[in-house]
Amino acid sequence: MSGPEQPKVIGEEWSDERVKGFLFISPYDARINADYNALLKAYQAMRAGDFERFIAFFKEVGRDLNAMGPDGETILDHVSEHRRSVEYVSALRAAGAKKAAELERA
């Protein structure tokens, strides 16, 4: 899934600037956490390797990898629901992402 501003193109190399551009995506609804929204949009538009690079940039600027979405789930909860998301889940876990249930226990 990709939006009209950033169409998904298979096989195209993404520059660091293009990957970092997702840091500045704002949610359409002020009630949606900006960090969760940026992670979701990056996940929806990027290949796993680009998403892994995005996560590094995301953390570098101090954003919250465990931000909650409107349904009370983290991005790791959301991504884990998809069959073909193994590489994305691995990248999130390696960066320190947690599921909502794990945060509640901490």
C-alpha cells in the first residue's frame, strides 16, 4: 500500500533523503500519534531494507519506536499480524521495539 505522494516502485534504490522524508509525515488526524503514523506509513511504502534504515534514522532523532496507534497497539503488534512481514519484525525487534503487552508488563 502506498500513497500518491510516495508511489511504491519495485527495484528502485531509495536515497537516505527519501527514506528520511518519512520522518516528516504528519497524521491526517491530530488524535493519531505522530510517531506511530510515521512508522506505519514507512512500513506500508518501503521494502524491508529501506524500512530498517528508516528505523535507524527514526531512533537517531529521538522518536518513540513503541508509540501506540489509535487501537492501542504498537507498530510491532500491527506488523506482526502480516504473513510476509518477517524481515520487518526482525528489524523492529533488533531496534528494541516491543508489543503493547510487553510494555504493560514492564
